[in-house]
Amino acid sequence: MDYKDTLNLPQTDFPMRANLPNREPQILQHWEEIGLNDKLESANKESGKSFILHDGPPYANGHLHMGHALNKTLKDIIIKSKRMQGFFTPYVPGWDCHGLPIELMVDKKLGKKKREMSKADVRRECREYAKEWVQIQSEEFQRLGIFGNWKDPYLTMSTHYEAQTARELAKLAERGSLFKGKKPIHWCSSCVTALAEAEVEYADHSSPSIFVKFPYVDALPAELSQLEGKTLNFVIWTTTPWTIPANLGICLNPELPYVVVEASGELLVLAEGLVESVMKTLGVEDFSIAATFEAAIFEKKNCKHPLYERNSKIILGDHVTLEAGTGCVHTAPGHGQDDYIVGLKYGLEIFNPVDDYGRYRDDLEIFGGMKLKDANPAVCEKLEEVGALLKQSEISHSYPHCWRCKKPIIFRATEQWFVGMEQNDLRKKALAEIDKVEWIPSWGRDRIYNMVEGRPDWCISRQRSWGVPITVAYCEKCGEDLCDGETMHYIADQFEETGSDVWFEKDASELLPPGTTCPKCGHDKFTKETDILDVWFDSGVSHAAVCEYRDYLHSPVDLYLEGSDQHRGWFHSSLLESVGSRDRAPYKAVLTHGFVLDKDGRPMSKSLGNVIKPEEIIKKYGAEILRMWVAATDYRDDIRLGNETLQRLSDAYRRIRNTARYLLGNLAGFDPATDMVADSELLELDRWALSKLSGLVKKVEQAYEKYEFHVIYHAVHNFCSIDLSAFYLDILKDRLYTSPKSSVEYRSARTSMYLLLDAITRMIAPVLTFTADEIWQGMPGEREDSVHLAGFPETMEQRYDAELEARYGQIQKVRAEVSKVLEKARAEKQIGQSLEAKVSLQVPESVKTLLEEYSEQLPSLFIVSQVELVDELADGADAEQLAGLKLKVQPADGEKCERCWNFATSVGENSEHPSICNRCAAALSAE
RNA sequence: GGGCUAGUAGCUCAGCUGGCUAGAGCACACGACUGAUAAUCGUGAGGUCGGAGGUUCAAGUCCUCCCUGGCCCA
């Protein structure tokens, strides 16, 4: 007879190969059908404990990249694990919808048509565009197996959100944080518009290059008293002579040595490192160093402006270098970024004498009304006239141009709105709040602290169309601005119905409260501010527009989780907005992840051609593998992604899947309600497996708690490979296959496997979202519709048995030595499979008692047919790692049992079954 | 240039407050099995712990400098 039919071999429909790219969509469909998402969103609602992770909104433009996938998957893993721990975890995904990139895309699409369109029309186009991408990205996120409130996400362009954004602005105004200041921006005088960095193109341009003397007018510092009575001339160099009328300072580098050079009877001041090159340029051969000094001795002293009756202050700044010029940098705070920042520091006026059309304002002395293109020669001529011009030549260099009209642009200060860092003590309060937040990893605290500590006032003005307007009105007559909270709230309330489009569609008189008059002059006609808000302000108010607004959420929330660039972005703007309006941070904890890099650690970019898209991974390996990548890596640092990594993960996935499949196969027909054995009846090996499982459960739970998912991946994978597949399950086969179904041996094994599979499936569910549910569907017993509706395994502390594990640890050491000698025997063709062997051992005292105690089980544990313990093994081989252990392999005694494949002397004893051992014969009769 | 941060086998990770010949899994090589079979088991070969100094009886682990990356600023 064919004894194979009498064995309990595994049986399952669960496929070995997942074919994830095809299977996942089916599982998604199934979830859709059972309404899983909705159930999850309200799960544990009554539990009294909630965990709110507030989603940072991705920008609604373009397909998802790996950064998005990493971020959302991490959030999803956290939410799933918290939900399985019994927390109420509503998750509202969001999108950032306003802003320049979308406006630019729409511009491009519209082309010339845009000129005939009103701002309101353009905004409608932008809205449509953003809406389309929200839809696309939403589907792409869902394909990754990310659960959430996809039916009702938050959009920063929704009517309520825009209303709340305007309200938050009003709150800051009420609290005195809002003020109007000047700041230089790129400006195209031809298009009469501000340009963002993205709209600036750099191209070669020819400019005058001039060296100009600024005579020093204050008393000489003591260090230079030897020059008393002589006139020092600070020499500046510039390629934009037209900015000379706006000069208010001369900046030196505090770290560099400076010198006074005596040349052609004049004393010139410049950086020591530039003397040679400057003298050469000026054509001076005869010169000498009259003095050397540190820049700091001149800080806040003055030179006289060469053209005007005013001073030019000497200041210090790190941005001054020896790359070009003289080391004395002409500073016009209204016309340069560095100039602006250093100017703020020294309290210089942000002076801009240039109007929107690129002309000097009429009130500017000497040059008033002149067009800038005529200004360069005019300024040079005047400088020459007053004897301040040392040298003039032409230079070709890279210069910013307008992307649309291709003409050179200028940098010029305009009036803009700011949220002040000192007003209302915002900086101080924000820093204090930073210290109350838990930053994970902890260095996040230093990172954001240093940024907030050193940042300038927050410029919230953007000269654009697609965004929430800065809801300030100006008196038509006297220019007074209505930026008090009252009118701003009145306007914001109107957005609730219509969105902020109404600002662009209606007249100021319709938007302001009836009867509004100018508090200064009493006039009753107003104009509207045309600037819109920085998009960082939009997303920065989400704590109010989403978390406070929705009744099932609250603020501050438990966690914000974004890439580490958001210390300067969303974490930062949210903090400032929330502290500015509410005096507290909007989050209790902030977790950051690193950036996705290619296999060599370089950023992914189109030009490098090293981009891996989520879509490609999903198509080739499945979303599950992408999720596993997220979990397998320590994301706190930057993480690399290459094909080898994906291949390895795919292999690891198969290992886990196969372990589950094998367990499922052996649980065919198992009914936990009737087939489980009581704990007291469990065989020792099974108790060992469950003890190991309890350790795994503990480790995994702690890792979820600390958001250390790579620990989980390694722990689960090692458990499946080492503890289960290579040891426990391998040994179990014999018992499992050959024991009678009714026997406690068989039932004990299945009880253990059932508990193992149940626990593992629950533990991997947050990561292997699809596969865990697939396993779940195939598992016996009464259970929830989806593993995601179930909880984590109960604590298994009571199953932990340290002593048992220690004993097995010893046995495993011996087992490893046995494997080695078996391998040798195999190489010498003495045996094939290990059951063909009998192993003789001479054991050292350290393990002697233990092994004698286990002598009966040793053949099973070693998967050989016989083990004999002998006192003296003269011809045995020494063990490699265990001193005193000697081993010898011989062919097993007896014949091979046709049923269980063990060799036994009892084969042939049973006349009814002459080809099987008596253990198998007994098993057959027990059936 | 500044703030923060990283560099342990081909890949992903362990190595706590310094202490045995630096570990694991996967990949790789070789072998076994054919009752987990495009699976499973076994054995083996892989690392001057980014580099150079230093402290110490002893350093992957502490200190200094350097190199190569990343993010954010300038």
C-alpha cells in the first residue's frame, strides 16, 4: 500500500507565489466591498483613547514619488498599529493646493489666453488643475494600501479651509503680529510684475564694472592713529552702478584682515587678500601697505556717500568673500538679498528709489525720473565728475532675466506683509514650545530650535494670484491699511460660503462691513491688497482648519510625521502660526524621516536618470514590497533604494509568505474551538516555540511603540527563518506527518502552529497589509472580517519560559555540531538525508546531564534515526565550538521505514505492515 | 561658509554605559532532499568596523582632525 496517503501532509489553497501586482487590486476591491475603510475610521471610537496623526499635505501636482510613498506608508503603519492596539485613529489625508508651481503649470497651459483672463478666471483654472491631481494622487496612495478618510480629505483650497486661513491671519493681526515692511524681490520692469525664483533665468549679460571710493568721515580708530590727518577711502566694486544711489552701507568680513594701501598719494582700504588683484586692475604698480587692521574696528563707523550728503555705514557680514571685488561690499538693502539681511541687522533703511516701471522715483536727487537703462552711464559719469570713480570697464557675467520677456530683471524692495518674530514675543514663545515637544529623533529639537532662533521675520506676502488673499483694505485717500482683526474677520466669514474667490470678484465696498470708514481720515472708499499668502501659511493653519474644526479630531495632536526638510517647512510654519495665534505648539510629538536616495546615496533626479518610481515597484514587485522596504529600513537616516534592495526584500517576503503558507497547510481542517489542547497538555517543544513567540511579540510591540519598524522586520524574518523554518518546523514534520490525528502529539503541534500563525499575522498586518489579510482569510476559527479590524496578539508573557529556552539553547549548540559532522559524512557519500544516520556522542560534563535527560528526543531534535551517548568515543571527531564534545556518524541501524522514513530495527516486525516501523504501525491502528 | 546628520560584509540591520578570534538574515558557492518543491534543510567563503592621529592594559564603541554623502540655510 502507499503509506503516503496515511500521513497528515500539509494542504492549502494559499498560493506559494503571491503575484502581488495582480492580487493586490483584488484585495483592494474586496476591502471596498466590505466597506473596510469606513469601519476602520470609526473603529475604537468609544474606547476613550485616541491617537491622532495629522497628515502634512503633499502638493497637489504630479505623480507620487518615493518620498511620498515613504512618508504615507510610515504614517499608515503607525496608524494601523495604533488602531490594533485599541486606539481610535481617524486619519484625514490632506492636500496643499495653492501656490506658484500650480499657477505656473496653468500659465503654461493657458499660454497667451491668460492675458485676456481675469485673476478670478485664472484661479478657477488653478482650482481645476489642483483638483485633478488630488484625485490622481489619492488613487495612487490608496493603491499602496493606505487606509484613511479618502472620501473627505482636507484641501487647503476648500471654502472652509480658505475661510479659516483668513481667520488665522486676522487673529495674528489682532495680536499685533502682522506688519508691513519692505523686502527685495526679483522684479521685471517690463512685465511690471514680481518674479519668483522659479521664474528667473540666468543668462550672460554685459555690465559695467566699477571701483568707487567712499571717503571715511569719522574719527580714526586708535589702532590706526598713525594715519591721523589723512583721508581713508574705502573702495567698493560693483557691476550695478544704478544701485549706487541706494547705497547705505559698506560691508566688511569680520574674519578677514584688511589693509590701508598707499597708492598714487591716496589711502585705499581693501581686504589684504585682494590687494594684488585690485592694484593690477587699477593699473597701479607703485603702492605700499600703510597699515593692517581687523574689520571690526570700523564697525558702525561711517563713510560719506560719494554723491549725496549722507553717510554710508561700515558694517560686518560673513557673506563678504575674496572671490571678487575689494572685500568692501557696496550695500544697498533695497536691492540685494545679502544687503537686505545685513541691513536689517544694522537697522539700515530698506531703501528703494526705483518704481514699478524701472525708473528712479521723481524725488531722487540728481537722477529722479530717469529710466534704469540710462542710469548706469549717468551714475558712472557723475561719479567720475566728483572724482570717486577709480576705474570703469565692462564685464560679462551671469545675470537674472525674466523667463517670459527674457529681459534683464532687477532686485528691488517692495512693501510686503510680515509676521514679526519679536512682536507678541513670537520667537521666545516658539522656542519655549519647541522644548515641550517630543522630537524623534532627538536632534530634531536642535535643528528646528536653531532655525527659529536665527530666522528673520516671516514674509507672508506673495505677488501672485493662486492663493488666499491677504485681506487688508487700503484707504483710497490716505493709504491707511485696515489690518485690524475686526474687518479681517468680517471678510473671512464671507469665504466660508464662497471661498476666497470672492475677494477677486467683488469690490472692496462689497467686502467690507457696511459703513466702514478710514480710521485716520474718515474717507469711505477703499482698495484691496493684491498680495496673497505664502502657501506655508496655508498649510501652517491646518491644525485649526482641520484638527480643531472636525469634531472627531482635536489639537494639539499626538504626532506630525514628515521628512526632515519640514523642520524648515511645515513643522516650522505650523509652529509659528499656532504659537502666534494660540501660544502653543500644534503637536505633542514630531517624527522625521530621511530622504530617499539611489543605491549610491545620491538624490534621485531626472538628469541623473536614477529615479525609481513607486509605480514601477508596484508593477514589478507589488505595493507590499514597497511597504516592506519602508519597514525594513532605519528611516531616521536617509534611505537608499536600488534594485538589489528590492530583490532582497522580495526574497524575504517569500520567506515570510512561505512560512505562513506552511502553517496554513498544516492547519487544514483545524478548528480551534474543538481541536486545541490545553496549555498543560502542550508538548515541551511546542511550549518552547510559544515561549519564543512570546519574546517576539514583546519585541515587536516595543518596536511599534518606538516606531522602529526595521526591528520588526528583522525580528519577524529571523523568527520565521531561524526559529521556525530551520528548527521548529523542520523537527515538527516527523511528529506532524506521522502521528494519529487524534493524538495529543498531533493536536499539540497544531495548537502551537495555530497560535504562531495567529500572532504573526496580526503583528505583520500594519506592514504587510495585503498579505496579512490574505492569510487571515485562510485561517481557521471565528474571526473578524479583516485582520485590520482585529487587535494585536494578547500579551504572551505567561508563555515565556527562560529555563526552557536555556536548555534548548544548549541542545541547539550540540545540534549545530551534529549538522557539521553530518555534512562531512554527506560529502563523503556516507549518507544522503540525515535520517540515514546514527550519531554517537561523547559529551562534556557541561551538557551531559541535560543530554541524558533528553536522550529519547535527541534523534527527533537532530532529525537523525538514532543518537547514542557513549562514555568514550575513540574515533570521534572533535567539535569545533563546543569543547569536549566528540561526534561520530554511522549508517543508521535497521531498515528505512517506508512511512516515516526513519531507520528502525523494528521494520519488518509487523506482519501486517512489513515495510514500516512499529511506531508507524501503532499510529495506523490508532486511526 | 553655517545648522543638523550619516558612513560596520554585495544588500538590510545588531553590536547597551570601551573588554573574549566583530554578529544575524538575505544574496553567493557547494551539497542534500524531492512528503513546504519556482519550496525546504545543511555546510562554507565574505568585513584593515570611511581615513589618520590620540587617550587607555584594552576602541567599531571615547577625543581631535580629515575624507565622502544627505537635508536645510547662506
